[in-house]
Amino acid sequence: MEVYDLFCGAGGFSTGAVAAGAVVAYACDHDEDALATHRANHPNASTSIAKWTCTKTAVTRIDRHPL
């Protein structure tokens, strides 16, 4: 199973997903330092810096994702 890790931070969700047998296909975050750590921990995942607009209930836009 492939998973996408939005708001990935350093990769806690991705690490758990891999431990459960999933493959992390894509991850994004707005913080370059956190994403650099994610890339080190999950080098096979496609990653990008993302800028998003949030409301109280939902993410309304994610910019620059490759999907």
C-alpha cells in the first residue's frame, strides 16, 4: 500500500506506516529543516516544500505538489 504523508514533519507517521508494511510514496511539509530530516529517514519518498492555506476546518490549497 502506498501512503502520502502531508504535514510530514520529520516523518513520524511515515516511520509508522513503513513499520506496518506501507510504502511512503510522497511527503510534504512547509518546514525545510523538518523535510530534510524526513528525506534522511525516508530517502525513497518523493518530497516537496508545500505552502498551504488552512481554515479552522480544512486545508483549502496545497501549492507545488507534484501529483
